[in-house]
Amino acid sequence: MGELNKSLGLGTRSQQRTSSKARIRTGSLKIQRLRENALAYTFLAPSLILFAVFMFYPMIKSVYLSLHSTDPAGNVANYVGLDNFAMLFSSGQFLQGIKVTLLFAVLTVPVGILLALVLAAITHSKLRGMRIFQFAFSLPMVLSVGSSAVIWKFLFHPTLGMFNYVLSLLHINPVPWLTSPDWALFSVAIMTIWMNLGFNYIILSSGLQGIPDDMYESAKMDGAGPLVTFWRISMPLLSPTIFFVTVVSIIGAFQSFAQINILTKGGPVNSTNVFVYSIYQEAFVNFRFGTGSAQAIVLFAVILLLTMIQFKWVERKVHYQ
């Protein structure tokens, strides 16, 4: 009986030692995880601080200002709730700005992507001299928006511009590129397509280079021509890249500001008064930060909605390898 109690006591002690070792291991694992998390957050701290200062705080401040009215000096005056949003959607100028922005996106996004895709397909062939064309087509990405807009403003000049000079050589009447409501948005769209061409071309060209050559060789052995090969092989495998470029281009079109500020300043007759320029006018020219912040919130909601729609329905057409 004593030996049995002794053996039971030894068994209990061994179980206690095992459980204590398990607790020590669990505690050491927790300490190790805490150290790893602390180290990770230490490395993330600079990025989190930058996001907090330049992204999260302005967003929270915009929401706060959108619910208040401001005095002529731009200081918060009264809480107005959703009156700023109601005023926006009852304003004809704001609704006109939405139409102009949508038209601007329609003019720039499809043409810009299609042109970059054609150029990327042409320069994808391994012919001599293609490096020069690749460099030339990528060159617009080097220039800033401000520099590009100043160059194109000289090109669009009604009397000294290169475009009207070429038209005069063809005995065609000069075009009021930036001074006519019928031509102004179209002119800014041409400049924007050229400005975004470098980025779109580089991304799409990189996507084409990522397609294995074996697939092209197999299609060639099966007797497929260049157009059939491009449509049946290149386009499906390039669809993730095209989807990425489309999302980025639409967001960029809705955020366009610098070229419009330099070329037309929203005119003539508000024909180029896009979303972001309207926000700039309302907040930093008229000092109505309440309605300007409300417009910024609406712009954020529109871009978020369009992006979600693209990821919900357009991404279904994307063919991932």
C-alpha cells in the first residue's frame, strides 16, 4: 500500500513537472511573440506615423469640416450636419462637375490604355532599333505634370502654337483649343493621354515580357497568325495587367487637377471644371472648407464605389495564370 502511494506521489510530481515545463514553454513563446510584434511595429512605426499625419488625420478632419460651416476666414462657425451634402446635390454646378469628370474619364482612360497596348505590342517584337522606340514611348513618365502642362500650353497657343501652325500649312482654320467650351476638355484629354502614356506603356510592356515564349512558339507551330496569337494568348495572359492599369487610370482621371489648373483653370464656362478643381476652388479660393470637404468625401465615395464595382464584376474577366 505504501509503495502504491509512493508511486502515485511520483506520478503526481512528474505530471506537475510536465505541466510546469509546459507553462514555461507557453510563457516563453508568448514573450517571443511579443518581442517579434514589438520589433515589427518598430519597423512599421515610420510608415504608420506618415499615414496618420498625411492620410488618416486629413480624412478625419475632412469628415469633421463637412459637418460644419466656416466663416470667410475659413474658421469653423456652426454645426450644420448634412446640410453641406444636401446643398451640393441641389447645386447645378456640382452636378455639372460630376458630368465633366465622367466625360473626362471616358475620353482619357480607354484611349490611353488602348494606345499604350498597341505600342507595347508593336515594340514587343525583337527587331533592331526597338530599344529606341521603347525609350521614346516611356519618356512622358519622366516629365512632371506641371512641366508637361506648360509645354502643351505652348503647343495649344492660338497663334504661336505648333498645332495651329500645322493646320495653317494644310489650309485649315485655327482651332481654339483651350478657349472654346467645345474644344477645351478634348484638348486637356489629349494632353492627359500623352502624359499617362509612359506609365501605361511600361506596365503593359512588362506584362507582355512576362508571357513565356513557349506559348508563342506553340501557337506558331499550330499555324496561328500574329493577330490570332495576340488575341488568343497575349490578351488573356495580359488581362491582370490591363485590369491593374484600368483601375489606376480611372482613379487618376478622377483625381486630375494640375494640368487643368495650368491649362484652363476650369474654364471656359466651366467646361473643364472637374471634381478636384471644384474642390480646390471651393476650399482654397472661396474659403468654404465645409462644402469643399463635403465634395472631397463625395469624391472618395465615388472612387471607392467605382473600384469596388471593378473588383466585383470586371475582375471576373481576368485570367490569372
